Amino acid sequence: MYIVCLFQVPDDVDDIDKENLTDPVQCGNYAKDIFRYYMEREEKFQIEPYMSRQAQLTSNMRCILVDWLVEVQENFELNHETLYLGVKLVDTYLSLKETPKEMLQLIGASALFVACKFDERCPPLIEDFLYICDDAYNRREFLEMERNLLKTIGFDLGMPLSYRYLRRFAKCIRAEMKTLTLARYILEMSLMDYSLISVRESKVAAAALHLARRMKNEGQWTKTLEYFSTYKVEELLPIVHKLNTLITSPPKNLTTIISKYSHTVFHEVAKVKTIKNEVI
């Protein structure tokens, strides 16, 4: 016996959850409710541009920090959700607290440490994080920053993440792994772009998937994607163009993400030829 989902999917939309209604692992009965609730919570975690209030920080410093966090995520073999939550925690904290530049790495490491506790089965130890910071901070300073971070954000770690939306939207069209991985590469590159912090997580995820599909010549935005993402393609195009420009002209000397997705494990998607905005 199972509970019937209350959402009535239109006839021209592929109900991707229908086939999983009897599978408790897939949560087919609740997936639509979960993501609707997730989208409602996006408003609570919207971040407004904050660099004008940061006397010692620049968007380039933030970009360097994100590049370093990706490197840490790779070295510790962390979940991608952990990386995205870590970056979100950094931006949330910086939007609320003015920070000296010498504390930026400590904030990033502490944010990722908190994200590990939230999402990892076996999170790294504090000593591991102190080591990757080249012992620039001691244990007391690290723990103090962790407490400060959690107090500042109100201990609410259930933040909607673009990475989770991407996996959901990719499932809507039963995307091939290479297409999903290309979209993941685009989405991960978006973490470095400060101008995107105020855009809804679901919108960036949808834009990344649309760009990946256009790069793979897999068609336009479908009715199913429009239904589950809630976005029309016209709403996504400005973000799609921005993402396309980002991967076409990536930040110089910050190549961790490009190197990561140039590996065969990730189907070498960073090497996929980019396209012009006019053909998107």
C-alpha cells in the first residue's frame, strides 16, 4: 500500500515520479512536495550583493576562495552537496558580517567544516582543516569561527542548493550522464561568479541544464522541464548567456574546476566546445 501523490500532472508532461511510487528509496510519493517546499524556502535564503559593505574584500578574493574550496573538496573526496553548502554558508555569513581579508580563508574552511558535519557520513577532522590552511589558524580560532558562523546564520543549514535542483531537473528529462556532468561543470563554474549570488538557486540550476543541452544539441526547453522547474525558457536566457560567457572566458589562473572536469572520470566535459550566445 502506498500514498497517492496529490499533484495532478498535466497530460503533456512526463510524470517522472509515477514510476517510483512504490519505491521508498526514490520517495516518488513525496518528491513533488519536497521540491515545492524547497522552492518556498529559497526566498528565506536569498542573498543580496554585499561587497559594497565589505571594506577589505573584493569579488576576486571570493573567486579565489571558491577555487580553493573546490580543491579542498577534491582532496577530501567530499560530496558535491557539501561544496555547494559551504559556498552558500560563506556568502550568507559575508552578507551579514563585515570581515577582514585575513579571516576569509578561515571563514571558508569553517563553512566547509560545518557543511561536512551536515552532509558527510565521515567528515574530516578539525586537524585536517587546520593542515590545509597551512596552520595559519589554531584550533581555538577555528572552533570560535565555527560557533560565530552558526550563530550568525541562525543555525539553519537546510538551505536550498542549486546542485540538488540540477539533479532533479536532469531526472525530468532522463538526461544522459555526460549531459548531467556537463551541466554540473557549468553549475560549479557559476559558484565563482559573484554576480550570480542573488539569483535563485533553482534558476541557476535550470539555466545550467539548458546550456548543457544546447551545447550537446539535445533540443530546447521542454514542457516537462517548464512544469517541474517553474521557469519558461525566456526567463532563463539572461542567466544562460551569463553562464556561457563564464565558461567561454573563465577566470584566469583559477583552473581547479576546469582541471577537475577535464578528467576522464567526469567525461572530460570541460573540453566540450562552447557555443555562441546567438544560437542558444
